[in-house]
Amino acid sequence: MNLYDMIVKKIKDIQGADDGPVTNLSTTSMLTAEITLIASVLVALIMLRQVSTVLMIVAVLVVLVVFLTSMPIMSRLKKEQNDSLSSMMFYVIIAMTVVIALFYWGNLNV
Amino acid sequence: MNLLIPLMVIVPILCALFLNLLHKKDRAIKTVTIILALALPALPLLANYGLHYFGGYEPLLQNPTLANNLPSFITGGALATFHPAITYSFQSAQQLFVFILGLVGLLALFTSVYETRRPSGVYAYMLFMGVAAMTAIILTDDIFNLYVFFEIAALATVGIVLVSNIKGNYETALKYMILGSVASPLLLLGIALLLGVTGNVNVTDIIYSIKTGAVDPQNPVLLLACGLIVFGWLYGSGLPPFHTIKSAIYSKALPSGSAMIQAFSVFTFIALGIIILRIFSYLPFSQWVILGVSLLAMILGITMAILQTDIKRMIGFLAVGELGYIGIGLGLGTTFGITAGLFQAVNEVIITALLFIGFGVVVYQTGISNTRKLGGLMVRNPWVALLVLLGGFAMAGVPPLNAFQSKLMLIQASIDAGFPELGIIMILLSIVTFMTFMKAFHTVYLRPKPADLEIKTETIPKATVISLVVLLVVCIIFGLFPQYVTSYLQPLATSLAGGVV
Amino acid sequence: MIDVQLGSLFTAVALIVIGIFATAFLDNLIKKIIGLAFIGDGANLFLIAMGYKPGGIVYIYLPGMAADWFAQNAAYPLPFALVLTSIVIGASTMAVMLGIIIVLYKKHGSLSASKILGE
């Protein structure tokens, strides 16, 4: 089997049979989303060089290894960002605590 | 006293109430809506720049007749500079924003009376109230007044979704209101903390208190207030974690309604973002948070957009992603960056309205928005396909259209500020936006028509085509003459970046 | 004895926490709406408590009062105006939400949030 068929098979295993047929279009979209996500996050991490260069190198390597080992991230990310009220409330409460904690305590050290 | 400034808010409210009374009289609604909607872009062009003091008088320092009768501990100290009224400030940037909002409102109303079977007075009411609320949010200098109109805009958004008769709209509207009723009281709590610490709700007076040291700038209560107001800002503009519900709202409204709702989101983003920058920019942390949230919005929005199979949700997620570009401009903090961000916002409103109305034609003709079932519509409407294609080019940043100019300015600003990584990410995501749009265009227009696709209505109303052409002409004009537009935005950007009130 | 203003602020925060808990964890839609009402009430109580002045008088300027004595002793009148507006906004939002729930109940036949809003 060539590489393309292996990728399609893997995507089919992850998505299951619920979404209908896995067309060329959806495979391309999934691959593009995956590559875009990994590339954007890694480039954004390079901005850490303003804080300290060592931290940036460590962060980039760690995130790269994590991404490569758990490769089909985009399908999990898509399933997480669904429309159900409970998952939206969960993320809202997490975001609220993160924002308030960051502002209240983060400003003491910056 | 410049009377046209409050009229910019009052006239749409009166039009809304009048059209609600006329509900069910079809001929009357059509003509009256179009005539009244012409006032929306016309009023900001006629008004003069200045301040308007709503429900009060100007500060005592400028009002010697009133100050004569008062004791000296009021007229002698800082109290004399405080604003006792709700202050509306109308300068060049606000004129541009209210004009663009009015233009999109006019075209949305124009499209909606011709696209629905029976023109609805209630729907026109919702659109007009939304425009009135957003005008007040752009003009106001008083943070509690902003909160009141913010809630009115949220109710108008929910009304637009409820009227649309799309499957699942009531559930989405209820989810939006539940999340909103968690986030808005927290915004009110932030405003209450600001009131408690500084004793004012007028933004100019709050900045005065913080700058002159009457209030300790590192007071932890102020920091908590900043966090809560930023959280309310995330809800109002549809940034993560509220991006999924915002794009669901875009998909459950009629196309003209979606065009208005995305305009509401962008202008709430700018108005509240400007106030956060004005009050809290002395905290270096606030700029990092704005940059971080915008980056997250860009990445999550655009990666989710590629994976969608429903065209309206795809454009909805793209709209959320484009908000991130505006945030990066505001977060950079330099004059050039803020000007670029505000210019991107103006372009964003126009382009997304064009795409929603353009792809809405497809939904109007076939009744379905699932890309798996569409195809081959290029043969039927080649002109609309061309207009939508140009709109998509505009969104991705193809020269000489408007988003190219603003994205180029953003990338230059981020390189000048010392963050070339942001420029790289912006270019990468623009390429992916282009790919997403071409995917949508291909599945709707270019590929062969599936056998079971039935066209419900043959003719497209001329009003829709006229709206698309007007929006495209504005895109081209802003793309060819960007200095004309940025000259309106420059004074506001200079005052924000310089840290002056 | 705890100070009136501090007690009000603690009560307001407690109301907000209880409201967020109710909205997030309870399944019945009406109970979620009651939780949202708690959050709104907590925010309003916090806002009005900002206007407290120990030993302050009501901010109505009666004839015969000296202007500077009034200015020194009156409680802060601004939060009262803000809270009135906020209560009205909260009431109208609640009304719209309950109206939507009536329509959803007729459609689905139950008030369980996981069934109606869950997918």
C-alpha cells in the first residue's frame, strides 16, 4: 500500500463510519488542518525567545515530540469543539479561571 | 451641542419600533424599510465631530455658571474635571465605523425584504435595534452604557436567530443565552470593581484617576477588574472559548442576519478592545493576553474552518479566525499596528458580509447548505459566482483588494515591533484561508451537479446582486486607496499608542 | 459583627459561585435558569454594595440642607441608577430564555438539558 492509502485508512479508523464516505476532499482537509496546526503552534512557540532562548528550544522540542507521537490531533480537536452545552460550559469556566488567575497573579512578576 | 450624535442611536430605535407596528402589512413594510434604512449610512456622514453629553452637562471646569453655586472642595479639586453625563464622542474613526455599520445594515435589510417570502416587520425590528445598539457601543465613552447596549445587541442577535426558521435555531439560541448570562454578569462585576476603586464609570475619568495616582495602578482589585472585563470581551466578540457557539449562531441565521451578527461581533471587539487598551495598557501583561487570545482565535478558527462540511459554518469559523488578525494589530501597541488592526476590522466586516450574502444565495436557491450535496451551480448563476469568487479573493488577501492592504500593513507592523513570527503565522493562515474558500467554491459551483439536487427557486432577487456589487465596489475602492481610509483611523491609533487619553 | 459592606460582598460572591455551579452541573433547564438568575443577582448586589457609606444619609437633597454637609454625608448615588438598569436587563433576558424553553418543551416533551441541548 502506498502512503496515501495508509493515510486514508488511518483517517477512516479515527473518524469512524458516522460521517459518511471519506472523500478525497475530506482527507485533504484533515491533512491540511493537521499541518497548519503543528506549523502555527511551533512558529508561535519561537516567540518565547523573548523570555529565554533555552526555554524556547526546550519548548519547541517537547511540543514537536508530543505532536509527532500523537499524530492525528485534528480529529480529536474537532470532536472536542462540538456544540454540546456541557463541553462549552467546561471550556468557559476553564477560560474564566485562567484569565482571572493570569491577571491577578501574573502581573506581580512581569 | 451636536444633535446628530444622539440621533444616530435614537433614529434606528424609532425605525425599529415603527416597523414592528407595521408587521404583516407587506407592501408598506417593503417600502418603509428601504426608505428608513437609507438613514443608517447617511447620518454619520452628516454629523459633525465632537462630544455630546447625554442626560447631563459638561464637566464643571467648562461650565462656570453652574460651578458658581457649589462649595469650593467640589470646584477646586479633581471633581471639577469629571464628567457627570454619559459622554458620546464622535471623531473620524467613529464616523468610519458607524458608516460601515450603517452600510452593511442597509444592504442586509435591502436583501432581507426581497429574499424572504413575506417581509417581516419583526426581523427588521431586530436588525434596526442591533444597529442602534452597536452605534451606541462605538460612540460611548461610558463603560456601563456600553454594557447596557451590549446586552441589547445580544438580545437582538438572539432575536435574529429565532426568527430564521432554520432547524435547530431555538436550541442554539438558548445555548447562546445561557453562556451569555454567565459571561455578562462577570463583565458587570468587572465594571463594579472599577466603580468601587475609582468611583467613576466614565472611561476618561477612570484613566485620569489611574494616571494621576489617585488610585494605585498595581491595586489587585484593578487587576481582577481587568481580568473580568477581558473575559466579558471574549464573550462579546466570539473569541475562544466562545468561538463554537458564535459560529453556530452564524449558521442558524438567515444570510442577511449572519452578515449583521458578524458586524456586531467585530465592532464589539474593537470598541471593548479599545477601552481595555486605554485603561489597562500600562500593564504589560494585557498586551500579551490580547496577542495570545488573538493567536488562539486565528489558529482554532481557521483549522476548524477547513474541516466543516456546512458552508455557513465554514464562513462562520473563517470570520472568527479573521478576528484574530484584528487582535494582533491591537495587541502590538504601536501606532502602525493599531491602525492596521482597525483597518483590517473595517475590511473584515465588508468581506464577511459579502461572503454570507453570496453563499446565502445558494441556500436561497436550493434550501440546503451541506457541501456534500451541492454542486454545479456555476452554470445557473455565473455572475453571482464571479462576485463570490472576488469576495473570497478579498478575504484571502489577493491584491489589489482591501484585505491585501490591511494584512500587508499588519505583517509590516509585526516585523517592525520585533515579532516576525506573527507575520509568518499570518501569511500561513492566509494561504489556508484561501484554500478553504476555494474548497467551498469548488464544491458549490465548479464540480458536476449531483443528480438529486433540486433548484427550488430559479431567479435570484436583483436586490441580492445589487448588495453584492456594492460591497465588492467598496472592497475595490478600499484596496486601491488605503491611505484615504487609514487617514480616518490614524488619530485614534496615535492617541491609543501614545498612552494619552 | 462583620461590616455591612463586607458581608454584602461575600454574599454576592457566594451567590455567583452557587449560580455557576447550578448552571454547569444541574440537568433540568429551569434549574439552570434559576442558577443564571443567581449569577445576575450576585453581580447586582456587588454593584449596589459599592455605594455604601458608613453612617451615610439617603442622597435626596431636601430644602433646608446645607450643600456641603449634604455633599460630605450622602451615600454614593451612582450605583443605584446602574443597578436599576441592570435588573431590568436581567429580567428581560430571563423572559426571553423562559419563552424559548416553552417552545422547546412543546417540541421535545422534556426539560432535560442533556436531551435537548446535548447532541
